[in-house]
Amino acid sequence: MDKRKNIEWHPAFEASIQIEFENEIEKMTFEPEHLLSKQPMRIDELVIKIRGEEKIQKNIGRIFRKHNIIEYKSPDDYLTINDFYKVYGYCCFYQSDTEHVCEIKPEELTITFICNHYPVKMLRHLQEFRKLQIECVESGIYYITGDAFPIQLLITKELDKEENRWLCSLRNDITDRMEIENLVRQYEEKKNSKLYQAAMEVITRANWKAMKEVKSSMCEALKELMAEEFQEVRDQVTEEVTEQLICNAYKNIGDLEKVSEILGVPVETVKKAVEKEK
């Protein structure tokens, strides 16, 4: 059973980005899927500082000004050169789509790219074609300087696991038991928060195998969160046992209707199990 199929990462990202700033949440508003116009152009996340001049202390928000545009890529996706220009264009459009000229001052804008993979080609293009500089200011945080807009790149898997636990955990390759246990421990403390529930549900599904390996020592809060997943596994096991029982009975009896009558299951179920065995 592949728990990683059709995972919606963006709701977990929206929750995680707010979790990261929870100690300064009163300083900002968060607008997921911000509509740029009536056409389907959306910024993944628009973060607006309530008091533009107030500094954000969180490491991933130190670059922030008044209006902050964020582009997020899910773990298996990549940032491309086109993505850079698309988001840069969004930034310009957002600034210009106002009632009054310079209602949003250009100097009040920043751009943040968040992804799991280091975008080698995109950064090389920015360095060679746009003559921008790339500087790693701390684990997983890169400043792209030399442009009119302050720009930063966050590589989720490189972020500090203590300082940026929830963004760092938006991956489908978590294997470290200690990392999982620390994540579960923090979740247990915040289990009633919708933000933490949204983030943890996706992280759990994406790392199902690793999560199962620590289930014996898992907190009750996570067990409740994973109840649906556990039920799916139980149902699968029950189905497999039933099919094996049917096949064994058919081998001894050799009559579909008699097996159906003895086991109390529909004839079609018996027939299906027997054909599957063949």
C-alpha cells in the first residue's frame, strides 16, 4: 500500500509555515492561495507584516519586509528557471495591481522560494545571466543578492531540525528514528491545533513506513491521527486471511456453493478468491 500517492503537500506547507512563525504570529497575516487577479494566478503564500517596520526574529523571516511572496515546491518537485521568472512576475504584478500608483512600495517586497532539492540550474542561470550572488547564511537558508527585490531560497531538507522542524519535515524520506520521535513529541504538545494536525497528517502519510516502525512507542495523539491508516491495514489483513481460508476450503471441498454455505460468504466472493489463487 503506497501512502505517498496523491498527497496534497500544500495544505501541510500552509500549516507548517505558520507553525514556524507561531511565536511571532501576531506580527503577520497569512493568505494561502492568494488570488493575483480574476484569472487563475495564485501566490502559494502571501505573508504581510502587520507593522511593516517590525523585525521578524525567526531565521527564515529575517529577510521579510511588508509584503512577502512565497513559492513552495513539494518534495518531488523542482525549482526551474521558469519558476523563478514566474514568481518574479507575480511579485511585479502584485505590486502593480493596486488602485493607486505605488500603493505597494517596491522596496516593501521580498520573494522566498522553498523546495526540497537544491536548484542547481536555476541558481547557475541567476549567477551567469543576471549576475546575482548566492550566499548560504545558515543551514538551508540562501540569500540571492544583487536584485532590486530581496530574495531567499530555503532548502527544506537542509534546514535546522530544531529551529525549523516542521518545514524540515515536509519530506517523504524521513528515516531517522530520533527525528521522528522529536516530531511526535512536539506534536503531542500541540495535538489540539488544527495547524499541527494538518501538517502531521501529511508528514505521517508521506513517511508511513518509518512512522510504523516507531508505532510501539508512539504517543496516543499520533495513534489517533493515524487511526484511519491503521484501519486500512487491518482491513487489508482481514481480506487476505479470508481469501486464504476460502482457497483452503475449496481445495478440500471442491464446490463453490458448499464453501459459500459453510463459510457464510457470497458465492461470488468464493469464486473471486479461487480465481485469484489460480
